[in-house]
Amino acid sequence: MLKLNKWMDAVSSFYSHSSTSFREQIISSVTACFAILVLLLFVQYVDLGLPFKMLVLASMGASAFLLFVAPHSPLAQPWPVIGGHLVSAFIGVACAQLIPELPLAAALAVLLSVFVMHILHCLHPPSAATAMIAVLGGPEVHALGWQFCYEVVAINAGLMVVMAIIFNNLVPGRRYPMRHTHHIHHEVFAQSEHNQYPALTGEDFKWALSQMDGLIDVTEEDLVDIYEFAVERAEQRLQGAASLN
């Protein structure tokens, strides 16, 4: 009985430090599972008329994490997902064809993929794995050449985005893709009267994160730091305006 109590205390302590609800954790896990299942079944049973056996990329598992666990993240939006995977695939195939040493080719593929994703504003971390698959995927991948990019990767990434749009928008509170709009609570807050804001603490930000549907890829410590910088900036702006008067 004592061991059971200790185990329950450990579980409670774990969830007390989590900013996402148990419901949200279940939804994220189930939707990611269904997305990968649908992708696998599609590739296995749908005849796409391709001259080769369609592949499911392991990097799609990492994409599923972002798309269904953190769907509000800028890294999980349609352009980063599709653009990031395609850019990395083309770079990976080019490196595989031009550089005979596989370790060097894989390393340069990752370097160039990250750099180009920065330039094109399509940062998507799993895409770096796609670049490595293009280099290290073996004879089956190398034989596809550029088809690996515009057929295999395009179909994989495209299907994942379509499923993210469908599944995420079936969940109340989730919005995908994000359109850089506020949470629905923003309008209620803006229309209400507020006294002078009290000093906010880490616990306040932790609670606020728990009210958002979906994992927000930021910690309460980061939010506190951002808030403090913003307050200092606002104070400097007010002091500057006062000095001009």
C-alpha cells in the first residue's frame, strides 16, 4: 500500500509540472497514431500508378509529433512541413549524387537543408532527417533519384498536412493551420475593464499555458523572461515619450 501511495504521489507530481491536460495528451497521442496508420494504409493499399513501391519515411513520425502535439507551433504549419521536407529531399539527393563519401554527404545535406530552410522560412526539424534518408537510405532510395523528392516526399508530407487539417480541426479549441490570430479568449479580455495589472509569476504563466489547447512550445520561464523584457521596453518607451513632452 505504501508503494502504491508513493507511485500515485509520483504521478501527481509529474502532472502538476505539466502544462498540458491529460485530455490534451490523449488527443495528441491518438491523432498522431491515426495519422501514421492512415499514411501506412494509404501507401500499402492505394495504387498510385508509380513504377516503384511507395515508401513511408521515418521522418514522418517526427512530423506527426509536431503536427498533432504542437499544432500551433510555427514549425508545424503547412509551408514549413511541405517546404521543409521537399527542400531537404532535393538537397539530400544532390549531395548523395555529388559526394561519394556518405558521412560527409549526410552532414552537408543537413547543414544545407537547415540553412536553406532558414532562408525560405520553412523550418521543420524532421526535414533534416529526410535529407539524411536521401543520402543514407541505401540502393532503394538512390535508385529513385529525383523521384524521391517530387513523388515519395511530396506524397508523404502532403498526406500528413491534409490529415493535420482534418484531425486538428475536429478537436474543439484547436486551429490548424494557424492564421496568426489570437485565442478566442482575447476578445473577451479586450472588451473587459481591467485595473492595473498585478505582477505576474511563473505559476500564473504555467496556469495560462494550461488553458491553451495543444502544447505551446515555450516554458513558463521563457514567458516570464519575455514579459519582463516587454515591461522594460514599455517603460523605456513611456519615459522617452515623457521626456519629449
